[in-house]
Amino acid sequence: MVALAIFFMAVFTILGLLSTVLNNARALQNRKPADAGMVAAFLLSVTNQLTEGLQSGTFEDLGDFGGEYSNYEWTFDAREVETNGLWQVDCIVLRRPGGQLESQLSFFVFSPQSRGSLSGPVGGGVRP
């Protein structure tokens, strides 16, 4: 009797674990295909520097995704908001052809070595 109870406890534990694994796999399959975090991570990791201005493109510009993200386009807007190297970055992913918002991400980055138009010349120049 005790052996059967231990056996069934082990079986139910394994079945519960299997159910959790299958639910996690299903959640990964149903995730959104395009994300603004993907764009931000790629653009910030390539150069490790911020340049002021608006960039835009398609996912084919970022890499070879096998056409998986061909219906999406992105914009990446970085601007210096304070003279001490504080930047605001806005990243938007739109679904084509209608331009429906798929994902949006806004964050701040402190980057004192990257200078935008507010900082003036690098090296401590005086702003007019």
C-alpha cells in the first residue's frame, strides 16, 4: 500500500511537470513575432553608441530572419534630453500595410561619452 502511494505521487509529480513544460512551450509559440525590444537591443549592441536622430527600416535591414518579420517596420528615435549625457530613446514597431502599432518601447540611457546637439563640442566647449 505504501509503495503504491509513493508510486502514484511520483507519477502525478511527473505529469504535473510535463503539463507545465507543455504550457510554456505553447506560450513561446504564441508570442508576438515582432517586438520593439528586439530592435533596441540590436541597434544599441551593434555600435554601443547613441547617435541623435531618427532611424527607420524593416527587419530585413537588421538581419536575415528568413522573411519571418517581413510585414513589420521599425523606427528608432534617440535624442539627448539633458546636457549631462541623458538620452531618451523611443522605439516603435508597426505592422504593414496598415501601419498598426505592434510594439512600443521608451527608455532613458545615460551615456556621457556620446554627445548630441545639446552638449556642444566634445571637450568642454562653451555653448552660445
